[in-house]
Amino acid sequence: MKTNVLYRILTVMVVFAGLVVWQGCKPKAPASVSMGDAATKTYVPPGKYDEFYNVVSGGFNGQMSIYGLPSGRLFRIIPVFSVFPENGWGFSEETKPMLNTSHGFVPWDDLHHIALSTTKGEHDGRWAFGNANNTPRVARVDMKTFKTMEILELPNSGGNHSSPFITENTEYVVAGTRFSVPVGDKTDVPISTFKENFKGYISFISVDPTEGEMKIAFQLKTPGVSFDLARAGKGKSHGWFFFSTYNTEQAYTLLEVNASQKDKDFIMAVNWKKAEEYIAAGKGEKVKAKYAHNVYDESSHTSTSEMMNEVLQLDPAVLKDIIYFIPCPKSPHGCDTDPTGEYIVGSGKLAALIPVFSFTKMQQAIANKEFEGEFAGIPVIKYEAALHGEVKKPGLGPLHTEFDANGNAYTSFFVSSEIVKWNVQTLEVLDRVPTYYSIGHLSVPGGPTAKPHGKYVVAYNKITKDRYLPTGPELTQSAQLYDISGDKMKLLLDFPTTGEPHYAESIPAELIMPNSVKIFKLEENKHPYAALGEGQAKVERKGNEVHVYMTAIRSHLTPDNIEGVKLGDDVYFHVTNLEQDWDVPHGFAIKGANNAEILIMPGETSTLKWKPLSTGVFPFYCTDFCSALHQEMQGYIRVSPAGSNVPLKFSTGKIEDQSSGAGQ
Amino acid sequence: MKALKPISRWLVALAAVLMVSAYFVPLWQILMWAPQYPEGLEMDIWINTITGDVKVISALNHYIGMKHIEVEMFPEFDYMVYIVGFLIGFGLLAALINRRFMLWAFCLLLVGTGIAALVDFWLWGYDYGHNLDPTAAINIPGMTYQPPLIGTKQLLNFTAFSGPDLGGWIFMGSGALLIGTLVFEIYSSRKK
């Protein structure tokens, strides 16, 4: 008995001691405090400006946002693919056509990637392009007004992920489909006929060099795979474009497993100059396609949507030398070209190494016909023949690579949650820093250009967890800023981001700031319903439509008393902001409106449509605190029953004689 | 009467010719700053018009009942071109006639015109700052808003500055040149 008790006591003691030892051996939680002079490096004193504009995709909010670096402060959200009740984007009559598609009005999308326009491979500060991942489209934002000027839909695409990457001189914006889809007359087909009926399409959108207007120049009919990301060649590889592909297994279900079977998928190299030659030789085929082209006109402050009906296509399986495949390990995601244009980095998201391809070797391999076979009629270059080398054991789950001006690359690793710095020439890993948590894209200012600005790298993370004060199950997104000016990367700043940022670019403030528009000139306002002075304010009836030509200036709306509207009427408030002073927008909202408010910038005209559903007197007011007497900037509109004989009248500042107006 | 020295004759002509600049550059400027206008607002007075942030200034001033500034408010803009033209012509004539009394006359004419212009500007400023709309939103008893004639003055949230612009400085330069020439003439003839 006794020995039994002793044995038990001993056992408990051993277990306890073991627990203590085990606790002591537990690894500590990752250190997350930045060190040294980080605070002074990100501190922008009051009244001073950030060094960089950071143009960030909004992901599932469908917009672009503008931050400052190194402060990480959010300046603005530019509405692009999603309605924005805050300023009336997609609600005002002028902006509704911008969200028109071949599927009708689409109020939401998912904006993943940013491309800032370049000239000779360097940032020129003119436009920012963004892609719609869900209903395939590309948008162009003007960097003078930070306004979406154009949205072009893409036919024969199932999800525009591999977009909107641009060529060296912004000749083309590309759009590769993430989903291959059945196209043409044969779209009602069994999903299981994927290999036979599903096609992938890559669109090359030409950009007008002065106005920026976009047009689908041609589409390449490519095998039914998924296109993920892309980068243009530059310098010596200008004229080529590189796309990463996955699902070369051509699976149509449980892609998690079925698209991860092959050891290697492909980087697709496109010789677009060759494609241009074929088009010049009349080898393109015009194919019926329905897609919307929406353009915003700065002078009329109004957009129009045009439905296009055909697209020019090339079939690279027939027209040789446009496309080559390069094998790339394990479902490559990022496909990035270095500043010289010589190296193409493929990041297999399931790979444990990073292959770096050489453009020169690839050209030799094509010349020497070093092919390992064909895929859907397209030659596949031998892996070794195009390979510059592999970065060994860089981390787990490489996604994207950006570059600095000193020959270094920075690759994000989702699984091992880190940024790894390595040398493009020697392929040697130089440094690694953790990110919080699970980084997706990363961005070095000028990182995708021929002349990176360097200095910082920003991590756009996919998981936030404990980085900020918690706000319930739904959290803000997490970004980190690192200093890359030295040998070692240094964490400087954590900052929350809105939407769900994917890719972002940064550009020196001096390339944007001097061109930023302050007001729209009233004398250049060509809006058909503009009232360019209070004397032009009026109310007109056209059948069931009542058009109010309204003006707004500190601190009154003209007219601010309107009568004679009847039930069944559609009332259009065309509000012109008469201010010609910087940062004096006016807003307009009316009680019970089933849409939103409108914000009208100085010199601009914007229209809110209102359909009254009951009789009575409805208040309206200015929604943007414009002046000391902003709260006085309000008015009334009277709605009478259908068929009533209340005359149409309007005024501002007119005090009526009570005895005459009574009883009407 | 005494003839002028050749150098003086040239200086008189130069003073007259310099005044031609009045047709090409602004003569006077009014600058305003407020907490919400750190970049400042500017009003430039030319020989026949006013430019700059006139609309913005008018929009702000309507709260205290000041008149909307319009070019039509100023009859001066209709005849200032002729006055300056006359001055230039008179100066060239003085150089041509080449007598000291003409230099005296030109000097006095120019100074007299300058004083008259300032008096006229002050009178306008007095009316603009005092003659306020009684129904204005902001009415501070006893407060008037006459802009400074020359120099800086605080008016509610605005700091206002008034002073010569490039054309005004050239005008004053012409005046200084003439007075200098006159002094030189008198001094050098006494020496003899």
C-alpha cells in the first residue's frame, strides 16, 4: 500500500516538474515592437506632406484609396466599381452610366490591382488603372482630379484577375481571365465539357497616348486555363508580356485539389509586337461580342455608356510565335519582371523555391527550338533552357515580388508570413522580416517600373487578428511599412487599411501634387442643365418630369421654395455649385429620397432624381458643411396631388404676402 | 528759362516711357489671409480692371453686407487709361520742350495725380467698408470694414494688406526719378 502511495506521489511530482520544464521551453510570442528611430521616420509634422502618394486597391469595396507614405494616413477613397452614397457615385444621373455593363447596372465589384501609367517604363503620374475581378472590367482614374474617367467591360472573360498590368509606355493595359468560360454561340454547355468548350481570353486594351481613352485592340484566344497575374517586359524585353497560369490541369471542380496536381504550370510569354504584325497583315478575326464602354466627360460632368458589339481576335494556336509557355513550379501566382526587363520571377504559391527566368535565355531557347512539347498547340520551352536560377529555401508560399533600384528583390510569403529580400543576380537570400499576418501583395514605390524609387516596402496582409483594438468579428485590414534603405529591412509602422487591399503602387508626391485640380471652371461647364449664375436658376416642367436648375453658393440654394410638383412627377435637381474657391463643395439631399446625396465640387453640376411618393412639403438641404451659415442652407419643395392646379413656381428670398397666397 | 542738361532730358523721357508699363502690369494689390485661407486671397487692380480672387472675396464679404465687387462699380476704369496717357504725353513733351518749368510742371502733375488716386481709393474704401447692407447675416455694432489704404489691418478673421503692385512701384520710380532730376538740375545750376 505504502509503496503504492509513494509511487503515486512521485508520479505527480514528475509530471508537475515536466510541466514546468515544458512551459519554460515554449517559444515566446513573436516580438512585434518596432525599434529605434521608427517613430521619427514615419512622423509627418502637422502641416507637412507625405513623401509618396500610395494608391491602394480596395479589394471587395470595389474602390481605390489614397494614402500617404510614410505616415500611412488615409486621404481619400475614390469610387470606381462600387456605388458610393457618400458622394453620389452611381446614384447621381451623371454617374449611373459609369456602372452600366452588358448585364445592366452593376453596383459592386472587387478591385484587386493598380497600375500607374508609365512612360519609358517610369511613372508619369497621369492615370491609375484598376481591374474589376467579378464582372470583368478595367477602369481608368485621372490623377489630376482623382476621378474615375472611364470603365471598359471585357467580353469573353470570366473574372478579370490578371489585370490591369501595363506596357512600358502605357501602350496597352492587359486583362486576362481568371475563369475560362464557354464563349460565342456555344455557351449553354455541360460544365464537364470544360476541355472541349471552355476558353481563356487575354485582352490587350490600347490606351490613347494623350487622352487615355481605352479600346480593346485585340483578344488572344488561349487554352482553357486560369490566368492569375502578369507583368510587361521592359527595356530589352519590351514587346513581350508575361502571364502566370494555374489550373493547366483544366479542372472544373474542387480546384483546391484538382488544380494542384501538376508539378509545374506555366508562365505564358506573349510577343505582342508579333500580334500587332498579324493584325497589320489582316490576320485578326472580328467576332461578335457585347460589352459596355463608359466614359466620363469632364466638361459636361456627365458620363455616357456605349454598348460595343464586336472584338478583334487572334488564335495563337494557328498564328505561330505569339505565345510560348515556360514551365513554372506549382500554380504560379506572381509573375514579375525586374527593372532591367531581363529577369522574370515566377512565384509558385505551393512551391518551396522561386524560379527566376532569363529573357535572353528564353529568346535563345526559342531560336534553338528547345521545346519539351506542346500544350494545346502552343510550344512549351524547356524549363532549364529559360531558367536563370532558383532561389533556394526562400520561405513558404511565395506570392509576389517587387524590386528596388539596387538589384534586390522583395518577395512576399503568405504561409510563412514574411518578406524575403534576395539578390536578383546571385539569387542569394539577404534578409527576412515577419509580417502581421500572412502578407499578400507587397509594394515598393516604383517597384514594378524601370526606375524604382525604393526606400520603403509596404506589406498588405490578409490576416489582422490582434494588431489593433478589436471591433467584433469584422476587423480592419492590416498593413506594415518597412524601411529598406539599409541592408536590413526595418519595421516602421503598422497602419489599418480600408476595404481589403490587394496590390498598391506608390509614386513620389511631386509627380502628382502640382497637377491636382482645385476647382472646375464655371465658364467651362457644358452640362446641359447647368445654371451658371443665380439668374439662370429655374424650374421647368416637361410632361411628368420637373427639372430644377438649382444653384448653390455660400450659404443658400436657389431656388429654395418650389411649388407645383405633383404626385407621379419625377423631379430632377440639377445642382450647380457656383463656388470658384478651393475646397468649398456643397451637398444636396432631400427627405425620403430612395437613393443618396450628391456632393457637388466647385464649378460642377450634378443631378439627383427624386420621385415623391406622398403629398406634402419636403425639406432639402446642403449636406457638406460649407460655411458659418451652412445650417441655414436649406429649402422646401411642395408636392400636391396628381391633377391639382397648384401652379409651378419657385423663388429664393421672396417673402410672400400671406393674404394672397393663402388657401392655394 | 533754363534748358535742361542732356542727361536730365533723357531721364525725363525715361520717366515718361516707364509709365507705359501701367498698361501691362497691375498697379495695386490687396492681399488677404484668414485661418481658413493660409494660401491667401489676392486682388490686383489694373489700369482698367480688377483681377484675382474677386468673386471669392465678394462671396465672403456678403456675410457682413459689403457690396459685390464689380468692374462696373469703378468709373475710374473708364478714364484712367486717358489720364496715364496724358501723363506720358506730357512727360515726352517736357523732354521735347527742354525747359526747367516743364520739368517742374511734370513733377507736380505726377505727384498731384498720385495723391488724387490715393484720395479716390480711400474714398472708395470708406464707402465699401461703411456702406453695409442692413440685412446682412453678420452685423457687429460699431464695426466697419474699411480696407487699409497702404499697409496691414485686421478685419474680423482676415488680415488685409494693401500696397503698390509692380506697376505702382514703377510709377513711384518714375516720380522719384523726376524729383531726383529736378533736384540735380537745381543743385548743379546753383553750383555755377
